[in-house]
Amino acid sequence: MALLQGSLFSAGDRVAVRPVEEGRARRVLAYGAWVDHRPNWVVGADGLFGRLLHAVPWQAERRPMYDRVVAVPRLQRFYGEAEALPQPALGELRRALDAAYAADLGEPFRTVGMCLYRDGRDSVAWHGDTIGRGSFEDTLVAIVSLGAPRRLLLRPRGGGPALRFELGSGDLLVMGGSCQRTWEHAVPKTARTVGPRISVQFRPRGVR
């Protein structure tokens, strides 16, 4: 196990990662896409969740939909390449992903996006990360799930049977190949009583 400990951490704030290749399940999909699920990748995930919950300046957004403007059903924050991350562990996780996926991606992950799902009413609709390079070339998007378990769905673009991934705290999900332009993913609402969850998304340059 590789310990990721920054100089700002106390002994109780340690975050570690297990090797991605041990316990990783890769599923090859149609149209040149694939997805990895590595359960329990992050050790100390609950502590990191708590620190991010309070340290990130979460933003509520509103977007036009048809003839009205609606609230986005989650809170968000995006960190570009030049921005300081709110916790040193995020930079360490990014470097661990760079090492694990160098052969698949061929470049480092550059940006960090985060979504806060406050309860089961928060969600994200079917979409692919197709703003920028993801619309015309293969790429990778890595998601680290922290906090309460939530279901992530994945289906072919245009419809079809959905794959279901039950993501727990510390799980890693990586979508690769043509996944962003040939498949869609979503986190649906749930009527179950669930606690808050943070989704941390690592992307290469030019992918949103």
C-alpha cells in the first residue's frame, strides 16, 4: 500500500491508495469504450470526504432548460490546472492515477472537478464529457467516490440497457477509450434515505 501523506497532514489525516491493478475489474464495452471499477481504492476516504465537505467553496448553479431557468440538482466546484487544490491528498491521488494509467492515457490528468450530492434528491442526468477533446478523440475520466454510496449508471449513447455500478466511499471508476462520446453516464435520484456524497473527477487537459 502506498501512503500518500503531505506535510500538512496530521497522523489522523492520512490517506493511502491500494494498487489499482489489484482488485480492478475492467469491462470492455461496445464502440471502443471500456470502464474500470476498483472498489476501496482510497484508504482514509471518509476522512478526506469530511475535509472536502468543509474546505471546498461549493457553488450552486442555475441553467436554462427549455423555457425556464432551473437549479442544478447538486453543488459543484471545478479546479483548473493553475488553481491550488483544497486538500494536498487530491494532488497525490492525481499523481497515483497518472502512474497507474500512463499507458492508457499517454498524458497526465490536469484538472479536478467535484460534485456534492447532498441527499437522494441530488442527481446528474445522462451525459458524456464531450465539451472539448472528448467529443472527437479517446480519453480517460477518472472518478473517485467519497461519502455515502450511490449508484452510477452507464448506457450506450442514444439509449439501451444500462450497466449499474454501486460506488462506495473510496471506490475508483475510470471511463476510457471512446466512452465519453459513445456512452452516457448518470447518477439518478433515489427515494432511499442517503447521506451526502462527493464525486471527484480527474480529467486531462481540454476535457470537460
